[in-house]
Amino acid sequence: MNKGMLANMYPTSYLKGTLSLSVTDLTRYLRQLMESDEILQDVWVQGEISNLTRPASGHIYFTLKDSGASLRCVMWRSNITRLKTALQDGMAVEAHGNINVYEAGGQYQLNTDSIRSKGEGVLYQEFIRLKNLLEAEGFFEVERKRSIPEFVKRIGIVTSPTGAALRDMINTLRRRNPMLMVTLAGSAVQGEGAPDGLVSAIQSLNRLVHPDLILLARGGGSIEDLWAFNDERVVRAIVASEAPIITGVGHETDFTLSDFAADLRAPTPTAAAEMATQVSINDIKVQIGEIYFQLVVAIREIQNQKRSEMRECRNRLQNCSPARRIQSSWQGLDTMTRRMITAQRHRLSLETIRLHGVVENLSSLNPLDVLKRGYAVVTRSPDNRLITQTEQVEVGDQLTVRVKNGSFPVQVSGQDQERK
Amino acid sequence: MIKNSEPKDVEKLTYEEAFAELMSLVEALESDEHPLDETMRLFERGQTLSRRCTVLLDNAELKVQQLNGENLVDVEIE
């Protein structure tokens, strides 16, 4: 197959030796060969670091060696920031990356993107194996986890009695809620005896103290340092614990099997102590204040109610008192008197109006008054009879016309046809 | 419960006892089933209880013990 590949790139005459490849061609060919190989493009290599150099460019160059061979390695600056520990000559490591060819130097090298200490890979394999095993038993199921009680009185702590983690947790608990009772069950947190120590500490707390909650914690360290928290026995003790457990192991980025099994995982010991005290002493003080307020409101309401009951009763009593009745009699009398006077006044004014009317009528009946408005009275001259109808007069009759201020004689000169 | 038992000296109550009595007392007052002089007495006791709770909260000091085998030993951790 390789032959075929070469044949695709160059005429067969090169292969038969009649013509030669340039060094560049050959090197490029080797490069393409390596870079098309799946294994060489994603490989872990273990060995000891030597010839470590860090030029000003920020990239790192070193050689991985074992008793039989050596491998040139380069790590670019962008990958170096992800390194957890500083590299040193003589360090046994496992390096990951892809093989490429530095054409100018005629060298193949491992283009390294990550480095872990030797053995970490084995540990990681073991971690995955155990995780799968315990996961199959349902240890990490969310449904299995107990809720962390809101109000806590007694807290158990499992950690190293001399570590900084203990001080951090105690200080946090003291600040958040000094009403707590804390019981420390000390244990080694790394080394061979650590898993057994952790298991027996968890068990003793549950058996002797019955805490509301257990904090299982350890400060930061390498993956080997934290390894006890990946121990199967420890995980089983966490699951079997009567009290809910909060873990705070290592740093934010560290995850152990204990974390997976715990009822709650905190990123650090301090955070675990905070999560254990959801209700701080200040919250409790506020609560007491609120209850006291409730008390005041309740008593005030009772007083108000009694007071209004009493007021209503007093009102009813007053309604029944004789004084009230007399008062009301007086009032009735006053009302009657007032009505009487009003009626009388009304009657008087009515009579006055009527009188005026009569007087006016009277004056309109005075005949002289009518003459004032331009009317006249006609009489026959000899007998002074009043003329009220046309039939009473003949042409030539002498009549007298009386007006407002005197009279004068007239003679009938004709007769109107219109008769009624 | 409040009526029947002789009330304990408030100064001897633990925080939990004082708190529980305070709560039941508030409930009793809110239910308004008591004669006026008794509600006044309940209110005064409630005041004392809430003062007791506050004092206990203010003076609380974290107690730390260590398991030594089967025994609990007081320890100081600063």
C-alpha cells in the first residue's frame, strides 16, 4: 500500500533507482506518511524528561527517554498553560500528542499537547473501572441522594485533625452559625491507612454522635494525594452513612468517587461548610424578630377587638338610658313648636295675598278706572239711558259721550249693517 | 399546653425550648380563645421568650468536640 502511495506521487523511475529523490521530497514524503497514520496522530508516550529547555519564545523543548530510545518533543506555549505541574528534568511522565516531522532538522518529534505524571494513566483507568462498577450498583443515582437538612444542630466532620481544611471549615461554621455542635472524627486523608481511617470515622460518627450532617473533606493536592477518596470502601461507607454527607475534596476541578456518592458535592472544604449552614445565625435572628412582630400584632388585634366590643356595648347602653328618652321628648316638643309657628306664618302670608287680590279686583270694577284706559260711556241725551246696543239708536239721535276728564255731545250720522 | 403546665423559668430554657414555646404562644394568641388577662400574660411571656432567644443567639459560641475512640473530648480550634 505504501508503495502504491509513493507510486502515486512519483514516476516509477524514481523507485527503480534510475532517478533520485531530493532530500526535501523524501522528508516531505516521510512527513505525509507519519501524519496520515492514525496511531501516530493520537498517542500517549511514557518516559523520563531530559534536556528540558525553555527559550524566550515560551515554547518548551525536551527529550523523552527510556533505557532503549529517546524521542524529541515540543510543547507550544498555548498548551503549556494547561499543565498542572511544572516540568523538570528526570521527571517520569506520560506525554500525549501527535508525531510530526521538523523538515529543516530532519527530525521527527512528538508535538505534545498534554503531560501527566507517570502512573496517572493507570490510576485513571482504575478510577473509570471503579466508577463504572459503583455506578452499576446505583451508588451515584440522584434519586438515592438525601436532601441536606435546612436546620442543623450537630455536624460531624471527617478530615485530618491537623490540616488547613479543618480550620477553614470550623471558621466558616463559627461565622455562619455558632449555635452548632461540631464533632470532629479525625482521620489520615492520604497514604495507605487513609481509606480505613475515613471509613471508621464515618461509621463512628453515625454510631456514637448521630449528627444531622457529616462533612467529608480534604484540602487540595495531586490526584495521588486525593486517591483515598476514590477508594471503594470509602464510597460504600458514604452510601451506608445514616447522616447525609457533603464532600469538599481538593479544588473546584477535582472530582472523586466520594463526590459522586455524596449527597451533596462542594468544590472546597470551605464551600462544604457553607452548604452545611443554609440557615445562618443572622437568618435565625431575623426570624425571631418576625415572630416577635407577629406577637405584637396578635396582642394589638386582641386589644382592638375587645375595645370595639366594649364601645358597641356602651352605645347600646346609652340608647337605653332615661336621659336619652327625656332628651328625645324635648326634641319632639321643639319640633312640634317649630312646625306650629311655621304653619301659622304660612297661613298669614296666604291671607295677605288673598286680601291684595280682592283689593285689586275692586279697583278694576270702578267704571272711572275703565275711562282712564281710553274707553268711553255713551248715553242718550234726553233720558241719560246707557247705550249698550245698536238697536237703541236711530240716525239723528243726540247722544252724550263721556271720557276720562269730561263729556261732549254727538249725533248719530248713520247706522252700521252689522247686528248681533 | 401552655395553660396546663406550670411555665418553666425562661432563663433555664434551651434555645429550642424557648423557640418552640414562643411559636405555640403566637399561635395561641392568634387563635384568640383566651380571656384578656391571660392574653396579656401570654404576651409578656412571649416578650421574655424572644429576649431569651436573642440573648442565646448573641452569646452562642461554636462548640467543637473530637471523637477519641468512644469518647468525646472538647477541643479548641482557632
